Amino acid sequence: MCWVQEKEAGRSGRLKTDIAFLVIALLSVGLAGFLNYCNFKQKRDSYYARLQNELSTAYRVITFGNQETARIVFDAWINKPEILDIYKDAHSADEAHRHAVRKQLLEKLSPLYERLKAMDVRQLHFHLPDSESFLRFHSPEKYGDTLKGVRYSIDKVNAERVPVSGFEEGRIVNGFRNVFPIIYQGEHLGSVEISMTFDDIRKRMEQQFHNRYTFIVRHRVVEENVFDNEQKNYQPSDLSDEYLYEQGYAPDDTLKAVNAILKPKIQERLRSGEPFAIEAMAPGASFIVVFSPVKNVQGKQAAYIVSYNADETIRGYYSEFIVTLAVSTAGILAIIVLMYLLTNALRHLRTEKKKLAEEALALRRSERFLQDVFDAIQDGISVLDTDLNIIKTNRWMEQVYSHQMPLAGKKCYQTYQMRQSPCPWCPGPPSIETGETHSTIVPYPSEDDPTGWVELFSFPIKDEQGHVTGVIEYVKDITDRKRAEDQLHTEREKLFVTLRSIGDGVITTDTEGLVAFLNGVAEHLTGWNQKEASGRPITEIFHIINEETGIAADNPVKRVLDCGAIIGFANHTALIARNRIQRSIGGSGAPIRDAKGNIVGVVLVFRDVTEQKRREEELLKIKKLESVGVLAGGIAHDFNNILTAILGNISLADIYIEKDHKAHRLLKKAEDASIQAKDLTQQLLTFSKGGDPVKETRSIKQVITDSADFVLHGSNVTCRYAIPDDLWLADIDKGQISRVIQNIVINARQAMPEGGNITISCENIADIAKETALSLPKEKYIKITIADTGTGIPEKHIDKIFDPYFTTKQEGSGLGLTITHSIITKHDGHIAVRSKSGEGTTFTIYLPASAKQISRDVKVQSPGRTAHAVVLVMDDEEMIRDLAKEMLVHFGYEVLQAKDGNEAVAIFRKHYHSNHPVDIVIMDLTVRGGMGGEEAVKEILKIDPNARVIVSSGYANDPVMASHVPPAKPEACKTVDRSKRL
């Protein structure tokens, strides 16, 4: 009967075990699925965030370029006396006079507006001070309507008289608005707007970033702002009933299918006005659609820029999630099955052990069995009475103390330790006294091992009444275990030393989130040392926030404990140290597990990424600067060709008219103004390309005075010069040095709004080593000092003024002094600044003196013409070719023309093998879409090694000409005339 009950109890126990294993299996598989999903979600969200950042960056790059274009147009074309003189009385004039003003403005600025339209700038709009529309170049028939309360940007500019830029819905179309106040002779005349529509922004983004974009604007914004008869410029969006497309935009069939999928999923997100990304499957493709909110000039979300990215990345993440889930599930099930089999084996072992115990109970009555058990134990066992007399020992003790045999009847301390009294460390007496088990560890040197250790146990023997009648002393050799413990301690110490020496901060905690360890880097970054932090909550030591919002970030230790896996810190995480210093950090957290896989703590590894983020931000600034440079270079190139034609025709006109004609003086002024304009284009090219200076030996006196006078013309600031007549010559790029002087003088003028004085002085420095401690490569230098009486530069800013984008002025770009420093450095010079707030500023420039101190007044006499020659002119611009031909024909030459290098080489080869060869070739260095001058010269010299070739260029800073100074295009023809006559 008892056997049956035991069997039933065994079955019940096995059933409970089976159920327990099944529950564990289900929980483990569920946990694996949850952890894999967490990993999948983290990858997906991170990828979405990256795409959102790329879209936002693309939008900022395009709108920044538009903003710079508008500023340049306003400064160069509109904010000029000839325009402002027309417009100054418009706000107080009657309608008839206003009509005349509109007509004059249209005549003056229509060519500008046509050029702006070619650059995707759609609106040029003047407003009166009360926000009344005065003239719309895009709809000149519509004027007189008030924009007050409708166009926030115009109200703000007219009220505060500061420029405003940003998205805004207008009365006709939307756009990225750039509104500038018009102030003339101290009087506020109103404002002018230069805008680009968002359809053009979308197209430019598609051209530059090779993606598909669309723009949707809130229906409510259009209803509230656009003229009723102009609302036809918009059409319903298939993404949302609350948003509209611009008229003329139509998504293709693929995007229509994507939008149909997205529409029911994104309405709440669109209403939130927040950025987001979502995946959608179209026929044959997977898309990630990114929505980036567009805020108007009031900071309110009014529209979205949407990008469609044909991207399979998320699908790949999902496939990876499925595979990982399957593999981890299979692995967990395999482990659980193995554990189940092991449990059954242990259960079987326990049953066998119980049987052995029952047999041992029967055998215990036999002294022989007791002796066998004693002898089987490979550690020492002694049975003692309460007086510590040896009653019985096992074979191990007898072998160790064979020289003391017999052992029974003797005192243990006399036999084992050769002492006359009980050993002070012996656990036997305490065990006899208390009736409890005692133990101790003591050294046990021997002949075989002088560094041995033993562990002593004393177990009390009690009678039926519980009285202690003796003890069993158990001796175990633990030498190997002690050595292992010592080795473990050494390894642990090595680990702590390693953690303290690595470059990342490391913090470990227990499962309660209490700090256990900090390495040296963590102590530095948090401001807490190991002793102070130990046992404190991690949130007190490791205080992290979102550096953009200032909101406390999630506790990473809790996140690790919640998910049981490695986690990464969120973007924009900042650590607030004990001394309140804030640092940007990146890092991760991971669980610490014991041998059984149980989490026993958390380790955080983190690093200071503040400098890394600063470099990333500087890189973004450089990219913005490059986009502005591309625009400046394009404008400069086109403008340079126009100026070439102007200068050439002025030269011809000067030749054709009578010598005493009064037009000579006017033509000379026009020529000087055109040359000055060409200098400006060279500055633009220097800014856009950052090329090396093209140097010529000249006096810097005229460069300094012309540049300063140009900047200060019409201002309330006077400039005084102290420049000696014997000032040395210098090897300089005139345009670049002029830019340096202008930048510094502009800053000085802006520092003296109420007027003041600027003093520019120069002197020769024969030995620079005696002048300054600077390590400069040359001996002789020219020292230029520019001092003003302005407000000065605060001490906290003095070390930053040459940094890119650093400015304290609202309208400044922060690039002027950066370019100035770059130009002086490329001239092998040095620039320094000395200033004190309220006491003015002094800039000191050192430029190397030229080794060629030639006469300043050498004049070249043009000898008479002695020969007839054939000249071949190659240029891709037709007006340049025609101009050159007319000038050369006037000089008496026969002229051949070619539009590119291939045609020029063919003409030269044909005439070379005839009786009428080409005498001189004039070639443009750069030809769009064809062979330029550099390649063509090589081919011509293969035909005739003695060929005479003049290479002309509109780019004085072209790298091919870095060590030569070719004539500009209108000068090349005069060079031909001189060369033939010489």
C-alpha cells in the first residue's frame, strides 16, 4: 500500500514538473519574441529618424540658398539711391503719382525680375509702410489691397524694420518669403519681398538630391489667406482632405497607389504637425515616406514636405527579425528539452540516493560499516570525547600520522600539533561548549607543500537528551581551492585596473539600480568618485537629459532590467555632472549575468561626444557655405562675360571717336566702373572657389585707398591715411587684398553707427624678427594698421572673430573675417587684432615685401604696326568672338573664328599646310561642353612647336594660370597688336 502511494506521489510530481517546463518554454519563447521585436523596432525607428534628418537638411540647404540670393539681390539692385529716389514719396503721394512710380519701377527692375524668374524666384513685391500692396511684379495689375493682418511677415518688417525670412502663404501663391525693410535717408519707406514658390523648391530638391518630393499645404491656410479667384492655384491632395497640392502637380500612378495606402493611416499624424516616417508597399516596390513639417514665419506648422524613398531596408529588418526569432525560439526549446531530460535524470538520481540512505541506516549499526565509511573518505576524520581525547580516526588520519600510531586514547592537540594545551584556532572546544557546528581555515605547511591550507570542521555528537558527548573533527585539504581563490582575486584586481584605464566611462550597478563601481573616466564625467557614489541610486550619479528639450531621459539601468538586453542611449543625450557641466554623450547599457544566466546587475559604458557633435555641425556649416559658393561662382561667371563685352565695346568706341571728343572722359569713367565691377566678380570667384591668389608685383597704396573709399562712400565715417611714398612693393592678388581691406573697414564702419574716424597707416619693416616674436618665413614685410574709434570687441569674443559663421550682428553672415584670415594666410602673411570694449579696435596685417622693387612709373610705348597677320580667335561665347574680331580687324588683322578647341585645332592645321598660316592664336581657357584652351594648345604645339598662342581667361584664379597672369579677354586683342609690332 505504501509502495502504491509513493508511486502515485511520483507521478503527481512528474506532472507538476512537466507543467512547469511547459510554462517556462512558453515564457522563454515569448520573451525571445519580445526582445527580437524591441531590436527590430529600434532599428526601424533609427532608420526613420535618419531619413527625417536627411529631408530636413535638404530643405534647409535649398531655402538657405534662396535666402542668400534674395539678400544679394536686395543689396545689389534694390537698396540703391536710384531706386529709392523713385520710391521714397510713394506712401504719401496721390494715386496718379503712385501710378507713375509703379511705371518707373517696372522699367527699372523688370530686367532684374526676368533674371530672377530664370533663377526660380517668382515674386518681387513692394509694400507701403501700412502694409498696403504697392506693386507686384508677378501681377502688376493687382495693387492697393491691404496685407495688414493677412501677411505676418510684412507687418513684422514694417513694425520692427528688420528682415524676415520663412514660409508664408500669400494672397496669390505660397512661397519661401524674404522680406526686407526699405529705409532711405533715415525714413522708413515700406518693405520689399523676394520670394520663391514651394513648387520651385520641390523641383530644385529633386534636381539636387535625386529623390521624389511633394509639398502639401493646410486647406485652412489657403482659405484664410489666398484671394478667392486665386484659390484655383491649388488642388485637393490624395494624402489628406485637410491638405492641398499646388496646381499643376500630379503624382504618378506609383505614388497614387502609395498615397491610397497611406491616407487612412496618417490623418492623426498630419493633424499633430510633427515629423514622421511610414512604410508603404506599392506594386513592385517598397517605399518609406517621410513627412517633414514646414513652419511659417510665425513658427506655426502650415505645410509638409514629403519625400518618397524607394527603399527595402525596413523589409530587410523585418526578414532579419523573423529569422532571428525562429533561431532563438529553436535554441530556447532545445535548451528547455535538455533541461527537462536533465531534471528527469536528477529525479532518478534522487530516488537512487534515497534507496542508498535506507540501506545505510541498516548498515550504520555495524561498526564495520562505520569504519568502511571512514576509510572511504579522502579527508581526515577524528572522533573525540569532550576532553579532546581521540576515540576513532579514519584511514587518512592514520596514514598521515603513522609515526604516532596508535592514535586512540591520546589528546588530539598533543598528537597532531605537538602542543601541551588545546590549539587556540581549534573549532572542537567551541562546538562542545555550544553544541553547534564550528569551522576555521588555518595554514598547514608540510614537507611536500610548505604553503598548504586546511579547513577544520567540528560537528557535535549528542545523546538522546541532546547533551554533547563528543565531536567529530573533519579536516579538508583546501590548498588548491585557496590558490584558486587567490588567483580569482588577482584576476578581479586586473579587471578593475583595466576598467579604470580604458577611455570610456564605465558604471556598474546591482539589480536595484544602486552604484557598485565607477572607473576613472566615469568619475571625471559625473563628478562623483567611487567612495561617494557607491550605494547611491544611479539616477543621482548618472543624471541624463535630452539636450534639445531639457527633459530628463529614461533611466538606462531600468531599460536594461526591463528588456534584459543591450540598449543604446537615445540621440541628443546629455550628462549633467555634479558641478552642473553639461556634456553630450553616447553609449550603451548591458545586463550582467551570473553562471546561470540570471541578471545580477547592469553595466553602463559611455563617452563624451561633445567635440564629435561640434565637428558634425561645422561640417554642415561648410556644406551650406559650398552651396552659397556655387551660386556666387555661377553669377560671377555670367556677369564676367557681360562685362567683357562692355569693356571691349567701350574700348572700340574710344578708338572710333575723335581725339578731342568730350565723350572720351565719359567712356573712361564707364571703363573704370566696369573694371571695378570685374574686381567684384573676382571677389565672388575667390569666395566661391577658394583658389590660390594670382599675384602681381605692385604698390598696395592705391589698393588700400580705393577699397576704403569705396566702402565709406556716403557714410558718416572719415578715413585718414598715413602711407609713405617709398612704401615697398608687394606680390599680391589685387582683388583679394581689396576684399581684405573692405571687410575690415566695413566692420569698423558698423562699429561706429554715430560716425567716427578710421586711421590706416603703412610702414616698411626691414627685419620682422625685431618687430614681433611671430615666426614668419620672410625678413622684409609691409605692416598695415587699421584702427577705428568704435565700440570695440568684447574680450569673450576676441578669440572667435575669425571662426566661420561667428557674428554678433543680426544681419551678418559670420564669413567676412574668416575669408580675410584665409586670404592673408595664402599671401604668406599674418593678421592680428587688438581691441577693448568701448575703446575701439586695431587690426595689424603683415605682408611680405616683394623681392622685385621695380619702378612705379614705367610706361610702355606702343610702336607702330609693321606687319599684317592672321589671328585665330577661339571662344565659346559668340559676343566675345565678334568683339575680338571687330577690334582686331580695326588693327588691320585678318581674323578666323572657332567656337571650341576641336574647331580651332582643325582650322590651324588646315592653314598650317597652306600658304596662308595662322600667325597668332587667342584661346579661351575654359569651354563649356567642349575642348578648352589648355588641351587645344597641346594639340597646336604638336602641329607647330613654334606657334604663338595667347591664352585668355575670365577666371584669374584658374589653377592652370596660378603661376601666370594672362590678359583678360578684352585685353588679349591689344596684346596681339603689341606682340606683332614688337
